[in-house]
Amino acid sequence: QVQLVESGGGLVQAGSSLRLSCLASGRIFRINDMGWYRQAPGKQRELVASITSTSDSTNYADSVKGRFTISRDNAKKMVYLQMNSLKPEDTAVYYCNANVLPFSTLTSTNYWGQGTQVTVSS
């Protein structure tokens, strides 16, 4: 059973920083791309940032470029999202996503975390 668990959300003021973390656990053969998505009330879930398995390529939503940085530690099976200069419009539930090959199937499968709330006050 593969699980993704996020942490690091909270309530902050505009201009502040937060660092989200996501730990992948279970019998994992390999983790491919990982990413962070967010969903604000009444809106669709959107990609915030993604990173390849070797960290050689990252991708960001235009709205967070220059403010957010995604990184990962393959040895720890973790992915991070450093969020700086937070704005009220960044308020959302942030979800970790990973494309994983579990030992049980060796089939590429997408997994999601349960989400962590980020609230930015003005």
C-alpha cells in the first residue's frame, strides 16, 4: 500500500513563507514524477509545480513562478514545496501527487495525498 502524507500547511500573512513536505511510504520500487496541486473553494484542482525523478526538470504554474520552488529527496522519498511571498490568492488545499511503481504491481500508478490547507490572510 502506497501512501502520500503532506505536512507544513497553515495560516500565514501575505508576504510570508511556508514549506510543504510530502512523504511517500509503502513498498515502492520507483517514484517517477512528483508534483504539487492545489484546489481553492469553488475552483478546479490545478497543477502548481512538478519535478522529474532525477530533478533535472521542473515545471511551474505561471502564477507561482519566481515565488515557489519544488525539490525532492529520493533517498527520503520526499518532495517539498517552498512557497515565498505568499498571496491571499494562494489560499487553497495543497495536494501531493506522485507517479509510483509499487513492488506489488510494478505498474505506473498515480497516488494522491490527503491534502494540507494553506490560508494566506491579507
